[in-house]
Amino acid sequence: MSQLKPQPFKNRLQTPIQYVKGVGPKLARLLAKKGLRTVEDGLYFLPRCYEDRRYIKKISELRAGRKETGFGEIQLSGMAFFQNRKKRVFEVLVGDGSGTITLKWFHGHERYLQERFKKGRRLIFSGEVRWFHYQKEIHHPDVEIVEGDIEEDSLNFKRIVPIYSETEGLYQRTLRRLMKNIVDGYSDALKSPLPREILERQDLIDFSEAFRRVHFPPEGESIERLNLHRSDGHRRIIFDEFFFLELGLAMKKRGVALETGISFKTEGRLAQRLLERLPFRLTHAQERVLAEMVEDMEKPHPMNRLIQGDVGSGKTILALLASLRVVECGYQAAIMAPTEVLAEQHYLTIHRWTEPLGVKVALLTSHVKGAEREESYARIQKGEVQIVIGTHAVIQEQVEFHRLGLAIIDEQHKFGVVQRGLLKKKGENPDVLVMTATPIPRTLAMTLYGDLDVSLIDEMPPGRRPVTTRVFLESGRARAYRIVEEEIRKGRQAFIVYPLVEESEKLDLRDATRMSDHLQKEVFPDFRIGLLHGRMKSEEKEAIMMDFKERKIDILVATTVIEVGIDIPNASVMVIEHAERFGLSQLHQLRGRIGRGQHPSTCILLAQYRSSKEARIRLRAMEETNDGFKIAEQDLELRGPGEFFGIRQSGLPDFRVAHILRDTPILIEARKEAFRLVQEDPDLADPSHAALKETLKQRWRGRLELATIG
């Protein structure tokens, strides 16, 4: 049965990939597994790397210690044993008359490998060559089965060849043929309306030409630059993605600057009274950030500021001082935190500080129910409560403010841009203050929070000591327990943190509930042990925390609910079980719970022998530094920006090609050009910018409320 011819698509780029020459329904299903459904998806499916096949070396010419590409015929293939017959490896011996080389796979589907690598087949292979027992070998090479005459195969040989990400049943030769059909048939439909002056200033090539060059590099292209994603073609596509992201942020920032806000001009008497009562003085960094906030708050348009500060740098007190300025002007402030424990901690701290000032505070979490919740709603609506603290409960539809003047979001990266918008809508253009203790490298802050002004608390309060961090394997458990015992006998307190609340059938991990029992009976019978986890009721958590604070508990066994917002200056030791299972930023946050008093503090990371290489890098980083920014950089490198910040949930356009870390210099240039354009044409009203405006709307699809562009 012949394939049905599709109706011509209004936008050729949205043509389903099934209708591309040589595809059909079966191949379309395999491509869909890679997320390739339209022609446009195909064009953005760029090669993951490139091989130089302009000249194929003989096997005898391949040199150890280098990434090489060779060609030969399979002489033998099958499973072999190594490490005293404990492990199996799949080996393929390849020869070309000049010599032989062994290709090895240490893990892979045996039947699939046997089926693919049969004796007599010819293949091209690529990877790092090494010597082993006087024989050249490559581990887990890139391999392509070759059929036909390579002299006549100009798509797969005699050129720099693109290597795409594969899936089972979808091989390089198929992908290359498909991509050639897509590039030849549709790349001319790709348009990017960047103004000519930007293209000239940035020395950028034509947009559709960039895709042609990236998929099938022309003669003379540098293989090194291609593999580093630094070719002219790569640079043009990456610049385009960053430019429209930054243009959206520039429009958003300008929109905020144009909005009529509330000018909070006040003598700051309430704030001054609080400062006089505090048992400490603000650091120079806190005073600088406070001055930046006050200057913003006095302006007649809304403040939109991000405060970054490491764990324990004193962001909460700044949030409260900003709130008191708003309260003094007859408005309300709302503080939204990502967890109930953090919301409750903020409530206890702020309530204690504001009660003597006559300022009323309410707590809203999912645990506040029934009549108590209805009463809180009524008091908030009447303006009897000046500061509201809570979790997502704060942005529920039923919550109505009397006069919301300031919206504060703590641990901003745990929320998306959408929640920020919802909280803001609870008032009439209130000031917005977002805070994070997860240090964000400058480029990422610029990307995610390009519409915000950034303040940095780069100084710790006096008395904060760096925490000594040590990694122990299971064999060091007794030593870890001895350190805990020594600290408690000196009058200090300890945290022991577990990844799970209760025993799991699926995971072979220690859990807080069982271990608190075991520790009390078997390990520390002389000490008082408390248990804290997220499933407890609010009152239980509060009672446990108060007992720990008042030293009625020596060791607090907990899950990660203690990650943020818990302040126990007398706690000087922390043991984190299964430390290899935690992310870097989370380990740093947990460690920030100790080292808050005058005593030297130790964080012990108990890890299992079978940790992954990535986990070992994380644990080493924790041993080497207490600097949150260095840890964030390392975390970002390990996890990549998408996972580090959940960019997909943040309301920003997705990057298909650009990478925030790798492409920082291009990001900086794109940002400069976008903000310059918005300064020159604030509404993109110039007729020559009409296509730019349309593309911007499509890329953002209404996210970030880009109302200013129609």
C-alpha cells in the first residue's frame, strides 16, 4: 500500500517527520522515542560529535593515547572472562591486513552484541586506543557496520562525518541519510529575524546556512571546533536561543520598571526598634544589601530583587526588615517557603522578634485546618495580620490580602516563575524579594533571573566557623560514633541524618525511624535521642525542635527536613548516612546546620564502598571546601543546568542546543544585544521588529506574562 501524501503544511517546519522521504510509520515510531516528531525537531537534532573520515588510517597506524578512527573486518567475536573469571567482557577482534585491534564492551546486551558483530562483517570504529598485553584495544567504541563500497559512499566517508545519538534499531547510516533529506529539503524554511546590525556586530552567519554546516560540515571546517560546539554554525544557533531568552527577560524587566508600584517611603522606626533589640549587629554585607532594598522600595515602581547568600549568612533578618518598612506604611508582607519545616522555623523566629513591636504574624501551611484556617483567612483579609508566612498555601485561591505590599519567596529555585507570579497577583504590583541559599553561579543567575536585580551577601556573621568535613566508609562507622560521643560528653549536641523516614523494600538503605531506635538501645544508651521527619504533625515537629534547642535532646535523628532553617548553635557534629545518595547542594545545606556556635564543628559523610565516580567527586568537593559558590559551580558541572535548577519547571523557554556553562561567552554577548535593543525600541514597535516580536511570542508562548509586547 503506498504511503499517503500529506496535505501541504502551512508551516513547512511542522511537517510530521513520517512524511520525509524514506521514513514511513515504522521509522517514525523509532524517531518519536528520540523526541523527533516534526521536521523542525529533526533540524534541531544536532550531531553529538564528529569523526574525521577524510583519510582512514590503517590499524597499524593507530596510536595509543589518542582518539582514532579505523576500518576493518571482524575476525572473531564473543564473550570472555577477566578478573579471575568474576567478570565478563564482550570482545571483537578486527583486522585489516596491516594489523589487528580488539574492541571491548564491559557492559551491554550480550544477545544484541552477538547479533550485531558477526564474523566477516566490515565496520568502522572510533575511540581512545590503549595497549593491553601487547595488543591495541578500544573500550566501548563508536561503531558503524559498513555495507557496499566505501570509495563511492560520499555521505558516510571521505568527509567530516556527523555522529548522532542512537536508539536501538536506529543506526548512524539511517540517521545520516534521514538528516541529509531533512537538511536538503527543509533547512531553507528556518528563519531568524535578528536585526542586520546585530548579525554584523556579532559576525554571525545566515541561520539556515548554520544548520547545513552543523549537520554536514563543509571542506575546511575544523574538527576540533566542531567537537567543542564552537564552529560558526554552532555559534549562530546558540546565539539565537540565548538572544530570545534574554530579549524576553529584558522585556519583562522593562515591564516591571514601567508598572506603577507603591513607594514605601518611611522613617523606618519599626525596623530601627528591631535592630536595637537584636543580640547581634548586621554585617557590612547585610547593611549594603539592606540599603539596596530600601532604595528600591522607595521608588514608585515595584522592586524585583534576588538576594543570594550562603547558608547562615542572615537573609531572614533582611526579609523581616523589608517587611517592617511595608507594615509601617499600612501594608502587609507575605513570605513563602518551600517546606513546612522552613515556614514554621521562619514563623517561630519572626513571631518572637515582632511580638514586642506589636506586629501580628500568621502561619499558613497544609497542617493549619478547619476553624483555625478560616479564622486566619478572615484576619488576613481584614488586615489584622501584617505578616503572613507559609508554604504553597499562601497562594491558594481562598487567601485574600487586605493590602499586600511585599511578596517574599525563600529558596526561590524550589518554586517556578509561575508561583512567583501567583503570589505577586495577590496584591496590586507589590514589591518582590526572592532569596536563595543555593549559591547560583553568575551566568546561571543572569539566565534564570535576568529580570531581577541581584544582591549578594558575601560575608558570614562573626563567630561562624568553617566546618571540618570528613568522608568515612562503612569500616569507619565505629570511629564516627566515637566522635559523636566525645562531642556530647563535652556538652555539645549532634545531628544524624538519613535519606529515608522508614524502611523500604525497594531500597537497601538505613532509615531514620528504625535507626533512632537502634541508636538509643545499642549505640548511645546513655544519651537522649529525638526523631524528626517530614511526616510528623506540625506540633510534634515544633516540640522536638524546642526540646533540641533547650538541650533536652542530645542527638537528633532526622531526614532532610532539617536541610534549611534550623538554628542550633550548640550542635557541633553531624553524621550524614548514605552521603553518596545526596546532591552537592543538599549536602552543603545540611552541613550548614552546624558550625553556628563558638565550637569547632565536624561533618562526617558516611558513604558506601560502591559509590559511583560522580558520587566520589561530590564527596571530595565537600571535604575540600566550605565555599557555597565553589560547591554550586561543581554541582552545576556534575548535574548540568537543567537538573540543577529544574529549568523545565521554571517557566523559561527550553534550550535545544545552548548550554549555559559551555556557552557562557555567547550568553553574555546575546544578553548585551537583547538589552540594548529593548533600550532602543522598548515596545518593539519599529515595523522592522515585527517578525522579532512574533518569534519572541512563539518562543515564550505566554510565559513570564510578557504583556508589554502585546
